[in-house]
Amino acid sequence: MPERTVEIDIRKDLFGANEEAAAMNAATFKDHGITAIDIMGSVGTGKTQIIEALCDRLKGMYRILMIAGDLATTIDADRVSSHGVDTVQINTRTACHLDARMVRVALNDVDLSLYDLVFIENVGNLICPAGYSLGVDKKVVVVSVTEGPYMVRKHPLTIKRSDMVVINKIDLAEAIGVDVDSLVNDVREVDARIPVYSVSAKSDTGIDRLIEGLGL
Ligand SMILES: Nc1nc2c(ncn2[C@@H]2O[C@H](COP(=O)(O)OP(=O)(O)OP(=O)(O)O)[C@@H](O)[C@H]2O)c(=O)[nH]1
Ligand SMILES: [Mg+2]
């Protein structure tokens, strides 16, 4: 018999450490007067396209840094930097989400006095990123009409853990046969306090209202 048995709650350990790193990130952002926004959502919902649209509108008003979370490539960072915005790449290799420590490491080499707005594009995934605080001001989840009519109802936890829902690709709603108002109602059913914005990032529809909603 062992003298002593130590029970390790891996989830508690993992999430506790993440919360600590997230609190440090939040303090760092605050010290530099930076607003930080985490953009989450499944693969291909339009996270990068939305960041590009936001950057086009906001780059004259804010000094923007984009942190791109991606398993293997710099494609999204390259897209955003073509808009004249500075970018930092995090390649997670095997991880299906960003965590606060990864963001902390990425910020190590950045002179944060050069920025006042940080967009973090999370790894394309509707489930895992919502479980990890990054120390941001807002967690935004992007749902696309192309994911079909049930995506909000099927992912209530992700919706609940978000500060805002953006329904993207509304230009395709009719062709896909998805009712945008139903998706909005589904969000209200999950949590009526969460603001919802319907946009088409590609055709630049609804972006001004989204910017207002983000308080930018
Ligand atoms: N029709 C239409 N297409 C869009 C819209 N937003 C994005 N797209 C297209 O959808 C595809 C995926 O968009 P991305 O911005 O790369 O999506 P993402 O969520 O960043 O994808 P990952 O980073 O790979 O997870 C691209 O071909 C975009 O041009 C939109 O509002 N309407
Ligand atoms: Mg992307």
C-alpha cells in the first residue's frame, strides 16, 4: 500500500493553470490600454473574412494587431497582413484551440505599446476554444448559415460561453435554405442576454453594426 495517494484532477489542474495565464494576459492588455477580442467558430465560418472587414474599417482609428491561431499555416495571418495590419502566428500543431499560455508566449516578443486593439483568431473549432479563457475583453463566436439550421441549438455551451454571436454569410441564406431569424431566435433561447449580429463579411453587410456592438 502506498503511504500516500495523491489524486490529480487533470481538468482542474489544466483549467486552473489556464485561468492564471489568462488573468496575466488580461492584466497585460489592461496595462497597455488594449482591447482584445477572441474570434471563435468552426472551420470556414468566416472568422478571417470578418477580421479583414473589421480591419479595413478600423485600421485608421486603432493600431491593430492580429494573432492568428492555426494548426499549421500562416494563410490567415498573411491575408490579414495584406490589409496593412501587423500579425503574429501561433501554430498549435496538434491542439484544437488556443490557450492563454500560447497567447502569452506569442506576446513575449511583441511591443504592446504599439497597439490598442488585438484580434485573436482562434483555431477553427466550435467546441474546444470556448472552454479556454485567453484574457480577452470579449469572446465572439461566428456561426455561418452554411453550417445549416441546427448549429446554435446543438452547441449551447459554446454560445453560453461567448459574449457575442455573429451569424455570417447571410448572403447565402436563401440559397442554403436557412432562416437567419430562426438562428437568431435559437441564440435568444440559449441566453437572451447574448447580443447577436447578422452579417455578410464578404459583401460587407452588417459590419458597421457589428463594430458598434463590439463597442469599437
Ligand atoms: N458568400 C460568403 N462567403 C464568405 C463570407 N465570409 C467568408 N466567406 C468565404 O468562406 C470561406 C472561408 O472563410 P474564412 O474567412 O477563411 O473562414 P475561417 O473561419 O477563417 O476559416 P478557418 O480559419 O479555416 O477556420 C472563404 O472562401 C471566404 O471567402 C460571407 O459572408 N459570404
Ligand atoms: Mg481563418
